[in-house]
Amino acid sequence: MRVFSENKWEASNKGDSLSEQLFQKHSKNQKKKRNSKLNSFTLETIKGNSKKLMIKNVELSHEDQLVLKNERNPKKRQKKITNVDKNAVSKNFKFSSEHNEKSSNKNALFENLTKACDDNNKNDSQTADNNKKSIVFKHNNTRTHKNSKLKQKEENKLKNLNKHVHKAQKININKIQLLLTKKNGSKNGIDKPNTLRDRMMTQLRASRFRYLNETLYNNRSFESRKMFMEDPDAFTAYHTGYRQQVKQWPLNPLDIVIAAVQKMPKDYLVADFGCGEARLSNSVEQNVTSLDLVAMNDNVIACDMAHTPLLTNSIHVVVFCLSLMGNNLSDYLLEANRVLKKDGILKIAEIESRFENVEEFMMSLREYGFKSTWKDISHNLFYFMDFQKVSDVDRQNKKIPTIVLKSCLYKRR
């Protein structure tokens, strides 16, 4: 009889070498079975999804199951197996060979799976890197695109600003020139002389204007007319200096007079005593007779303002705008009374500093046949007054008081 045990082979009939060899092979196969018993493994797949690949147990034969039971139950380990013949041994041998092939196939499959997993992991890592790179590339592209758009917007803004600045420069050229002239020391657009000769000439012209102005205030009207007839250039020199003085004033009184005459009826006849360049006649629609000591143009009648060629009681309005100059102001006012119609208007605009008492001056004009109707003495530099003719006055009346105003002497600048 033959008896199977865990580690030994015991037989009553010794010398059975074939069965002993077969048993040794069978025991080796049993050890391999125990090592590969109920093998299971899991493989993590791509993108964190875990899938379990289970390798099921291989079906065992009846004899193998008995051996396993004997191993598990130590009391039944030495159970005898009878009727063991060569056919059973051959079956066991075949089973062992098939089992070895299956186990080798399992190992090969496991290796292939691990390789596939590694390849998938590599591919996943490569794809992830590629995705990261593509994302970074897209992000960089979007950033560059945004930056290019911002640059275009800024360039367009700069172009628009340059256009507006160019337009503003075109519009404000005159203002810029005025600012530059003021900065360089000139006023109201008058250029400051650069060379020594120019400076000397401007000083000479200013001094000559002051001399002529003082002469006109201190002489009688016929004396001043005689002076200008002998030296016509003196009159032009006086008016050039006068224009420069007007540019320095905050207000030109002739503008106020022009505005008042424009509101009067169009058929009025106006006489401008001391007209200068006859600007009043060129600014209103009424018929204006321009009178002065010297004719600056064809619109001016040269005469002594104390004795004009105008007809008696023929004029509606007489204007004295900064022209009450000389020692014989009474003669000027008597001539104005002669030429004015009854209820005619006498308009006077003079420098404030010439009046010691403006109320006394207005009261004294009653002796010359005029009544005060309007005044504006709110300005710091000029006084404006309107009078109405109420009666005729005889020149030969010696009781008429003389009217004297202070001279207006311009300071040296």
C-alpha cells in the first residue's frame, strides 16, 4: 500500500521509484498552487477611475481539493488514498502541466497589463503636459491678443488727442500770441522793442505824445490848429501815441458813445467834435459830420471847433468824446448850443481825473442852455453825461461863467 503525506512518502513495498518521482512532482505542483491560491489584483486606470481586474480561481480536481482539506484540517491529514494507479498519476501529471501553463499565461497577462497601465500612465502624463502646454499657450495668446488690443486703443486715443490738440492749436493761435507778447513784456499785442534803436524810438514817440498832449490842453483852439498846420506830422504823431494809450485802457469810451447813437433814430444828424480818425461815422447808420483840427481822412472836416461851418439849429446830436481840450472850453459849448436844434442832445465823455466836482460842472452847463438828463459816473476812469438843449445862448453875454477842466497829463512809462 501507498500512503500520501505532507513531506514523506511511505510505502510497504519499497523500491517503487516511479511512483516516488511522480509524488515529488505532485508535491511541487501543490506548493505552487498554494502560492498562487486565490490571486487577485487591482489596477488603477486613467484619470483616477479605478477598475478592478480580478483573476478568478482555477477549478481544481477532486483529489486536489481533498489535499487542500487535509492541509486545512490537521486531524484528517493522514487520510489514505486507495486505488491509486498509473492512470490517476498520469491525470495528475497532465493537470500539473496544464496548471503550469495557465499560471505562466497568468503571469504573462499580468505583465502585459502592468505594461499597458504604465504606457497609459505615460500617455496620460504626456497628454496632461500637452494640455498644460496648450492651456499656457492659449493663455499667452489671449494675453498677447488683449495687450495688442489695448495698445491699439491707446494708439487711437493718442491720435484723437493729437487731432484735438492740433485743432486747438489752430483755433488758439491768437491767444497764444497774446500770451507770448504779455510774457515778453508787451501789453495788448504791442511788441516790445528788441534793439536799442527801437527802444529809443518808442521812448521818443511817447515823449513827443506827452508834449503835444500838454500843449493841446494849455493852448487855445486856434493856436493848436495853427501848430498842426505848420507841422502836419505832429498831428499824426499825436494820434499814434493816443492809439497806444487807448490800448492800455480797460474801456474805450467811444464804444459807449457808438452804442448809444445806434439806438437813436436813423434820420438824426450827428456832429462829432474832435473826431480824430472819424470812427463814429464809420460805425453808425446816421449821417455824421466829423470835425477836427486836422483832417486825417476824407471824411473829416478840418476846422477850429469853436467856429465850425455847420448851420445854426441844424444838428440833432453833438458829441464831445475826450475832445474838451484847450483854454477856451466855453467857446466849444457855445458853438454846440448854436448848431443844435431845440431839444437836441449833447453827449460828453471825459476822463474822471479832470473834474474837481462833477456836480458843479453839470450845474454850470445850465448857463449854456443845457439841462442834465442822464449821467454815469460809476466808472473809475471815465464819466458819461447827456444834456438836452433847452434854450439859445448869446455869445456876447459876458455874464456866462467860464468852464475850466484840469489837464490830463499822461505819466512817463
